[in-house]
Amino acid sequence: MSRIKTVFATLKQQGKTALIPYITAGDPHPKFTVSLMHTLVEHGADMIELGVPFSDPMADGPVIQRASERALSHKVGLTAVLEMVRTFRQTDQLTPIILMGYANPIEAVGPVVFADNAKAADVDGVITVDYPPEECGSFVNELRARDIDPVFLLSPTTDAKRVELIVNQASGFVYYVSLKGVTGAVNLDIVEVAGRVASIREQTNLPVGVGFGIRDAATAKATAAIADAVVVGSRMVLAIEGSNESNLLSNVANLMTELKTAVDAA
């Protein structure tokens, strides 16, 4: 059983919802990324979504766009991100790491080479925002052959037929984008999200994670009550952006503690 499936199974037995923070690898500087990853785990992260910096992150709002720009200014690319995962794995063999990014860096090296390198780094899952499920069957097969879970996004506009196509290719979990727009938007309608999550569950037994628009403890708690996982991205990146070297880890730790308390309270 993969790490992702193991974590979800354990949390289900405990009646809990997973908390999955997102950070961009290399933000604010490559030297902090592994320490940030360990801090996230120490203060409640059940899994980590690690963003691969990209120059044209079409699904991301300005907060995560700025994070990518900061990382790219330090020459952080896919190779460096995988090396960060390897370093993290030297002392953490349990926490699932899910890469989130775009097709261009993968196509640059080739899907087979990418899958090999991700496996060698001990990556657990991959979200590729702009790989249409209709066109990435071979890529999904390469990941699955290496026990890496391909995680797909579902949106408020995804119809039932396309949901079926996506969940048949996905493994680990599916990621429901809780609003129309980019990361960091603030118009979360929890009633609407609850209805969509229930509809998705009618078509799959995979856990359903919800992200985009989780901006504070209150929205994290409300989302945890209806989802199998809560993904917090822009709010986490804002905490990093608003910190300096001396308080970076403590600020992230404090936010994680606040979010974990809220999610567990659900």
C-alpha cells in the first residue's frame, strides 16, 4: 500500500481528515525548503504538496506566482526539487510527498525519465495541472508502474461524464478545486462544495481532497467536515512571504498548529 493510501486509511480509522499544506520548493530560498517540510510535519501535516516552480503557473493566483518567481530567481528547477525530496527522505520515511506542477518541466526531460527520477527520489504522488486526462494515459501508466499515485483535479464545472474519466485514471485521492478561479481566491461556498464532494463520492471510492480558497482556521474546519483532506496553499505561502529568516519556521509552525487544531476539531 502506498504512503498516501496508508495515511488516508489510518486517518479514516481515527475519524480524522488529512491536512495537506502546500509550499513552493525553493521559496523563499532553497536552503529553507527541507527545514520547512520538516516543520510542516512536526506541526500537523499529514502529507505535503510540494510545488515545482514554473514561469507560467496558469492555475495559481498572484501569491503562488510570486513564490515561483522567488524560487526561479534562485535557479530552482525540477532537478533541484527532487534533490530536496531526497534530502527530506533521509530523516522522514513516512510522510507522503506530492509534487504539484505543470507539464512543461516533465516534457523537457521526458515522462519516462521524470517517472524514474521521481521514483528514485521517493515521491509518492504527482499532480500535473495541465495534462488533460484524455491525453496522459501513457504518463499515468509510467507513474503507476513505479507505485506513484497520479492525482487529478476536479473543478466546479467538471461534468459527471468527465468525472468518471478522471477518477478511473486517478489513484491516491482526487483533488476538488473548490471554486472557479485560481489559487488564493476567497469566495468559498461551503454548501456548494459539500454538494459537489457528495456527487464525486457517488462515482469513486477514492478519498476527496478539497483546496483553493482555504484561507483560515474557520474555512479549514468547515472543509474538514465534508472532505477527506484539506489542502492549504496560498495562506501557507503568504506566511512564508511575510516572514524573515529569524521567524520563518516559527511563523509556519504557528499557522500549521492553528490549522491542525481546526481540522481535528471538525
